[in-house]
Amino acid sequence: MFDKILIANRGEIAMRVIRACRTLGIKTVAIHSDVDAGSLHVRFADEAICIGPADPRRSYLNIPQILAAAEISGADAIHPGYGFLSENAEFAELCRRCGLTFIGPKPESMRLWGDKVRSREAAKSFGLPLLPGTSVLRDGDDAAAQAAEIGYPVIMKASGGGGGRGMRIVRDPSEIHNAFETATSEAMSGFRNPDVYLEKFVEEPRHIELQVLGDPTGRVHSLGERECSLQRRHQKIIEEAPSPVMTPEKRALLGEMCRRALEGTGYTSLGTMEFLMDERGELYFMELNARVQVEHPVTEMVTGVDLVENQIRAAAGEVIDLPRDRSLQMRGHAIECRINAEDPWTFVPWPGLITEYHPPGGIGVRVDSGVYGGWRVPNSYDPLLAKVITHGATRPEAIARMRCALDELIISGIRTNIPLHQALLREPDVLAGNMSTRTIERLVARL
Ligand code: MV4
């Protein structure tokens, strides 16, 4: 097991990794930018090193500085959290060359799953369900011919994109040549990879994802799904586990398929297989997120498995010994509300001084937070302040506990999206489990 881990991240996820390290008896090193000197993760890590100014390119994305900090502190592994360098295969490769363990998949796995055309082909070869779609498009005429074959509307995606970045919907043949040119040049500047491909567009999908965990022996566990349909512009707002529309049979089938694909490609870490569900309830593979995700706590609450601890154990070479059918043993229901520093109705970011902070408590309530009263929220980063997670025997019980928890949560001095959460948890569609990726835009338009 590692002796000391450097955490190449900030905020609530840095705190989450520190907790896992403490549980395992591992020392921690925080890195931080100038404006994060007073941040919670700096205070709770055993050591902290300032690596640069607020601009993330010069601090949390500054690879030479981070590797130097690992060297100086004598860390033997780096945990990247989510975002920042977490899916950067070159960074993982450089860690390896510096004698540091990158806590994540092997660089080859990161390259495979980071390339959406290659991952589509890999998924297909292991029998995962895909939407009608193409390989890399050669030119505008190729795009036109293949789109006609698939049938409009189609969606054009950058192979180097993901998480909703580098996508455009094409509804009419007259737009396809222009879409190809624009998408190709945007993909080149955004991802240094001009490749784009097409998929049949699903109008109002549900977003369902499956938590997986591989270990160094090549065994992969599936830990059940999360429902992540409540989002706005690709930012998830509320997630839950299990999905209200999943059945034990479908879950077992999906888990088995994902396990085969990931064992077949040698995936040895924590990851999330992302699917879309169409109106008919059919699931289609989208992409693999090769990192810990923001919403991992809902899976932890229903499975009782500490995902970050196991991610670290797997990276340290330990065999992960969970019951093989863990995904079928989900206990009760969990829901997570992401608390952001932003106006609840316009979504304008709202940095500033938190004058008062009071977290909720009680049975079945968990708070993963990166803030405290008296802390100033900087404007350089993601607006996520904290996550409130509640667990109950049933979905209504988890929701009732969430409503109470949100009423207790006090964050003063800045605007937060707590009122949006309170409104969502009164929505008949949400209470009935009838959510889609467009529920929030409709609610906000109505209010
Ligand atoms: C799609 C889709 C519809 N059809 N693909 C978004 C995240 C990324 N992993 C995949 N995403 C989508 N892919 C096909 N073929 C819809 C989404 C999508 C979405 C698209 C537009 C606006 C909001 C969205 C929210 C969630 C998912």
C-alpha cells in the first residue's frame, strides 16, 4: 500500500480523497493555487504545497509543477480526482516515468476510452448495444451519405470530445456539409483531433450510468446504475441510485455486458459506463468515464462499498474482493443534490464570501463539502460547493430526508442553487421518477 498520496485536485473531491487516505492510514499532500491557500483541503491534508496562481492552466493543470511537488514531498502516488488531469493519458504516462503511481486506469486504457470512435468499436466488439452510427467521417459528402442512411435527426460528435463537449445536432440535410466543416475545425482546436462521427439523435433521453471497478488481476465488478437525467447543459444537478426505471433483470444483463467489455480490454480501475435510454426503454452505450465521478456517493450509499478506498487499493495492486453480483444487492435508495455557488434561476456563477455555513445532519444524511463559514469562493473554478446525499429504505423516504436536509442547510453571503433543488423535489414528474435531460429547462422556463 502507498505511504503518501498527492492529491492533484481541490474542493470537495480533494476532501473526499483525504478521507479515504486517512481510512487507509496513508499520508496526504495537498496542492493548491494562490487563491486556495485557505481552502479546506489545504487545512486537512498532512502537507500542502502552493503550485501556482489561480489560473488552472498554471496550477491544477500545470504538470511540471505537480510532478515537482510529488518529488519534493516524497509522494508515491497521485490521485487526480475528477476534471483537471484525471483523464489525461500523457499525465498518467509521465507519472509512471517519474516513478509515481497514477491512481486511475493504465494510459493505454485512457487512450482507448478517450477516443470515442475507438471506444464505440471496442464496445461493439463485446456486444454492447449502440445507436446506429458511423466511424470517422472522411468529408462532407461522406457525412451526407451516412446521415441519409441513419435518418435525420443525427448528432455529430468529436471523437476526442465527451461529456457533452464537441457535439452538434443536425436536423436537416442542408446543414450537414456546414456541420462537418465547423465540427472538424472545432474538434481540431478543442481536442487536437479533427475526427468526427455521427449517431442517430435521441430527442429526450434518460442518462443512466453503470459504476464499475476493475482490479489488477483483470477482474471487473459492477456496482449498479445511477440515474443522472436531471441536468442542465451537461451539468448534472441531481443523481440517484438505483434508477427508478431499472429492473433487476436489465441490471444483471447490463452489468454482465460491461464486465465482459472491460475485462476484455484490460480495464483495472474505477470507471463509469454511460448509457442513453430512449422512449422505448432501450439502452445504448455512449462512453466510459475513466475516473471517479462527482455522483459516486449515491452508489456508495446503496452498496456500502467505499469506491475511493477501493480505487486506491486497486492502484496499489490489491485484489478487490467484492461479491460478484454486488449490483443486485443494492440496499434502499440514495439521492444527491449538487450545491452550486450560482443564481438558482439564471445559473450565473456567484463567487464571494460565505458568511455562514451550517450543514444538515440526521439519519441517512451525508454531506461531502469543500467549504466553511468565512471562506471566500474563488471565481476561477467549478461552482460546486458541496453535495448533500440522503439514503432511505425507499425512494420517497430518501426524498423526504433530502427535503429536510435542504431546509437545514444554510449557506449565507452568496447565492446558491438550493431553491432550485427545493423546487425540483416538489415537481410531480420528479416525484414520479419521470425525469429526462430536459426536465430542468422546462421547470426553469415555467418559473
Ligand atoms: C446523445 C444524445 C442524443 N442522441 N447522443 C451528452 C453527454 C454525452 N456523453 C452524450 N450526450 C448526449 N448524447 C445521441 N445519439 C443526447 C445527449 C445528451 C444531451 C444532448 C443535448 C442536450 C442535452 C443533453 C443532455 C444529456 C445528454
